[in-house]
Amino acid sequence: MIISDFENKHEMIPYEVGDSVRVQQTCTEEEDSESFYYIKEFDKKKGEVMEVIDYPRLQYRVRFGQAEAVLYHEEIML
């Protein structure tokens, strides 16, 4: 499998507090129904990174107006 430079950088460079990010759906309902419906609520919405959580897996607390979500690195993009 060949990974493009863009995808490789996306995986390696963490976002920072204050970054504006957009949520992207990364799984199907059949693969992981719990994650699918959690992410679906925020899918394609823009939010602001409020906290970076490094351990045990790179994830972020993101604010969407009044709501907040904790999302893995691969579930968001700039």
C-alpha cells in the first residue's frame, strides 16, 4: 500500500489548541455502529480544538458551539 505525502503528514502532525477542524466519517455502521452514530452527529461540521490528548492514542476535545466531542486524529481534518 502506498501512502501519499499528504496522508502521511496528516497522520504525523497533531493539530493544536485553537485550530479550526472539520469532522469526517471514518467507519461504516456495519464496522462500528457506536462510533458511526457518535461521529455522524458531528460529520462535516466545523469545530475548534480545545484540548490535545496524547495518551493512550492521539485524540482531541473539539467544541461545536454548545456541544463538545472527543475525536481521534483520523476523524478530523483542517
